[in-house]
Amino acid sequence: MTHRNSMRITEVERCLLCVLILREIAPGEWNEIEGQLSDYVWRGADHAVVYEAIVRARKCDPKRWREQLPAQTTRMGFPDVDWNVLYEPTPPITGEVQPHGLIRELKLAANRQA
């Protein structure tokens, strides 16, 4: 059961990262999301790196931050992040998937695993 839960957590993490990259998120909502994730321990090593790159890139150039993600992860020492799985999610992210719901799901799953 723990292995299945770990796999589910990494799937939800990937989905959340896709949403954070592909959706327009207003600065106020972004601040809420960043606050909610401030104490979250990412299970996927690449996921932690990608999230940190998102945080850094959004602060540097809010209008072009998505273009900066690969360069940001390279500067962080992680040049081999597979961006295809984040820019072309499978299954496609629908309008119903909300970041706050995914964050709640992550935290619930992490608490069950602890």
C-alpha cells in the first residue's frame, strides 16, 4: 500500500507542476500556492528541482518565466530535466484541475504515508 501511495504522490506532483507551468496564475494566487507548498517535501527529486526553478523564474521575469525554466534548472546544476513530460502532460490537463485541490491531495497522501 505504501508503494502505491508513493506512486500516487509522484503522479499528483507531476500533475501539479504541469498546472503550475501551463496555466496562467495571478500573482495573488501564486503567493497562496507558494505559501501552501512552503513546507511540502517533494517526493520526486526532479519535481523538487522543477518547483524551485518555477519559483525562481517567476520572480525574475514574470512575463517570460516559462521560457527560462530549462536555463534555470541548468544553472541549479540539473541540465537533464525532461521538460516534455511537463509541457505535454498525459493525460491532458483539463480546466477542472485546480492547483489548490492538487495541493490538498498531496498533503493528505503525504500524511497517510507518514
